[in-house]
Amino acid sequence: MDLKNGSVVTEFILLGFSGQWELQIFFFVTFSLIYSATVLGNTLIMVTVPFSSTLHSPMYFLLGNLSFLDMCLSTVTISKMITDLLNEHKTISIWGCMTQMFFMHFFGGAEMTLLIAMAFDRYVAICKPLHYRTIMSHRLLSGFVILSWTIGFVHTMSQMVLTVNLPFCGPNVIDNIFCDLPLGHTYTLEFFVIADSGLLSFTCFILLLVSYTVVLITVQQRPSGGLSKALSTLSAHIIVVTLFFGPCIFIYVWPFNSFTGNKVLAVFYTVITPLLNPIIYTLRNQKMQGTMSKLWFQHVISTQNF
């Protein structure tokens, strides 16, 4: 946000992907289709996992929670952007902006933590398969989920406590697709934002890369091999993790000024990643596809019988 001394601001203008009307219609159709696919894909996962006994495993339990966070994150950011594409006045109230920032950092922080839990799950499954069920107990899984939500809440509150009391004055134009913390307001606040959001993103990203590296090294050292299978499993995961964390790290570690490409980078972790996660992690999984087909067949049969 480019804030200067002046009148008190009661609403902000989200520029988003402003431009010619034809271009905005194109973006509206494109992002509407992406959002619909994101909601559909993640909802299918959330419904399939609890209703299928064959998917009652730690991996799918974590995937179901990831799908919920993805759907929430995309809804908080994309829905407002889509409606603004058809509006001439792309405004959002100051409290609406605060609410969007709160939930965006809440769900984002929780998802970062949950991705680490999922990486640990893959490490145990590949490197310690005989102890998998013992280590990945229901108690540990519940602890992972509670921890992810707790870290997300602490992460967003640590920033909102300072932001909510700021005197927003002067220009109220935000050159982004959603409200974000006011980079450029004060040096102290910028430093805190970088130390909080940037450090959290960077730390989680490094931990994920380290866990994937350990898995690959462990598999390579085994006489039976299995490196190609591990690479096939982890390569897609690494791509999604990079698309999610890369833009986050770049945005919050960029020097203390506004970067015009922020909105493009923001698309990757708020639009693209929530769409790719159900495809990469589950929908391309043969077991998940078979279970979905079976449940759909059972639903059709029961409907016909009724």
C-alpha cells in the first residue's frame, strides 16, 4: 500500500488486473473456471477421504486437511478478485481489507505447517515403512493438524495486532489482487513483516527441501533401489512446494519498496497452487481415482434404486 500523510482512509481500491473491458472479461472467465475447478477438486477429496475406508490412512487424512485449507485460501482471495473484474469501482472497506488479510495469513500459515507434516509423513512411509503405522498414530496426526492451525493463528495475529491500529492516511490504491500487509508504511513494520512472513516461508521451504533430500538419499543407498519411484512421487510435490513458497519468499524478502510484479507472483500461491494440489497429490493417484469412481457408481445405483 502506498500510504502518505493526508485524509483518513475508510476504503481501499484494489487495482487487480485492471485494463480494457475485453481483457477483464477474459480474466473473469479464466479465474472463474480455475476457482470452480479448485473448489470442485478439493471438495471431491474432502468428501471421498472420510467416506471411503480404503483411504483411512495418515497420508489421506493430511491431504483432506490440505484440501480444506486450499479451498479456504482460494475463496478468501479469488472470490473478491473475480467479482471486482465485473465492477467499475473495485473498492473494499478497511475492515473488509483487515478481514481478508487475517484469513489469508491464517490459512497460508496453517498450510505451510501442514506441508511440513506431509513431508514428514512421506519420510516415514519411505524410510521407515515397518514403523509407519506406529509412528504416524492418530494422536500424532491430530497434533499436526492442531499445530498447523495454531501456527497459522499466531502468525496472522502477530501481524494484525500492529496493522489494525495503523492510521491509514493518504492514497488508498493497492496494486494487487488482494489486501496485504502495508509494506512501505514504516521501516519498523516492514522489517517485522519480513521477519515474520518471510522467515516463516523460508524456514518451511528449507525444511521441506531437506526432508525430500533425506528421503532421496536414503532410497538411493538401499540395495533394492526404488529411486525412480521416489523421484516420481516427490518431484511433483517439490514443484507444487516451489510454486507456493517461491513467490511468498520473493515478495516478503524483496527490498523495502513496492514491486509491480507482486500481483503476478501472488497468483501462483493463491490461484495456481490450490488448483494443482488436488491434481498433484491425489487426483492423479490411481487409488484415489478408483475410490472416487466407486463412490460415484454406488451413488448412481442408490439413486436409481430409490
